[in-house]
Amino acid sequence: MDSNNSSFKNTSFKNKVVIITGASSGIGRATALAFAKLGAIPVAVARRENLLKELTDECKKFSLEATYITADLGIKESAENVIYETIKRYGRIDILINNAAVPMHKLIYRISAQEAEDVMRINFLSCLWTTFAVIPHMLKQNGLKQGGGSIVNVSSFVTKVIPTHETIYAASKYAMNGFTKGLWTDLEGSGIHCALVHPGAIATEIWEKLDEPEAYDGKKYPPEVVANDIIDVIINKRLEVVSPRSDFKLKLARVMSVLLPSLVRKGVSQMDPIKPEHLQWAKERANAGKIMGEK
């Protein structure tokens, strides 16, 4: 699906400054390109500079001022600097898209507290740090003709139905959900719009970075689908959307998780079970005085 479709034709993003974190691949990359094609100025953010350079060159075919910032978003000062550097370059930020994330698909007994904290820093705290840094600048813009701004946080469908081995990843995204929904209320009247996008199974490199094999083998949608939904929530001032919105299975899973949570738990446990030998291994380690995740 092309982001330059008819539904966006009459909406102007021309010269809007858009920060996209986690932009070196997948959803972030697709989103940066989508905004470039709509005339915006994408500021692509990630750690892998070689990939950011390639993306920026492609974006410049549509938006000459497109740029990138190399940053480790798991470090507070680095995340905040993304906002300060963008303001220095362009004088304003119209849209912030917090998309950066790392996966964690791993047996809970094998996860250390430090590993869990590292996931939280990138998946949630980076979102908090960039958001807190950008809010004062968007408040200054509120009185201008262009308006305040939009903050879109890319969460995950795992916060609707949590698979086994996804506890820490889901927790990081749940934190993002609560933060965003709170901002939706707290920032009312400020001119700053906040939104959540929950991607389902999307064909990105994240599937190649899992700590343990993933049991899911169903359909995976192209990241451009999510990019379109990100643009849609901004245009229509939505609070929340599951992406892709047309997937019947996602809709059914959401309903069942509310009405029949025990049945859903049984289903996800059968798909990717916590095996008896896993529990036995964990008990043996506990009896030996080992802590969670200790080698």
C-alpha cells in the first residue's frame, strides 16, 4: 500500500518536521519514506548510521531536507539530544514518532532483572525521555499558525493478547500504553495530540532477533501498512488503532481476550508452551541458590 493514496491526497504534511525513532529498518523506515513522499521533512533516528544514510538518500528524492541523527535511545542524554539537535536544525518539531524497540521472546526463568531493565529503557523510557523533551517545544508552537504537534507511540498487539515468552516485551509496551493514554487526557487543550498504534504481525527484521524460536507462523503484513495507520491517526486525531485494522483475526482475538481470557490463555500456551522440563530446570536452579537469569 502506498502512503500517497487517495485518503491522504488532500492532507498537507509539506515541510512538517517529523522525528521517527527506530528508523533504520522495518516500520520506522517505511514511515520515514511515507512522510517524505507526502512532503514532510523526516528526521530518521537509530544506531546504525550506514542504514540511516541509505534511508536518507532515498527520502531526499522526495524531501530535500530529510536528515538523520545517530543515537542510542537506551541512554537518556542521547534520546533527549535527538530533540535538541532537531530543534537546532529546523527550529520546530511537528511530529514525534516513538517507534524504537527491541524484542524479547524468552523463557521467563532465563531473564535477568538487568535484561528486563534494558528492554524497558529502549521500549518505554526512550519514549518518555523524547516526549518530555519535546513537549515544551510543542507548547511554544501552539500559538503558531501550524499548531502544537503530534506524538505517536508505536506499541504492539501483544498488549491485547500476550503470548508466552513475551512477558517483559509486553510489560514495556503496556507502560507505553498507560503513558500515552494519560498524556491524551493531561495534554487536552495544549494543541498536542497523542496516539497509540498497535502493530500485529509485521514483516520486519525483529523476527530474526528473538532469543528463542517463535511459534507464530501466520501471515505477516508489510510495514507500509503500519506507516499508513500512523499517518491516519495523526490526520484523524485518533487515540488508538490496531494495525492492520482490516485483520479479522486480530479483532476476534481482542474480543475473546476480554470475554474468554482463560480460553485465550489456553490457546497461546498450546501454541508456544512452557514445557514441564522448563519448570523442572527452573526449580533445580532455584534449589541451587541461583537467581533469575544467572548463568
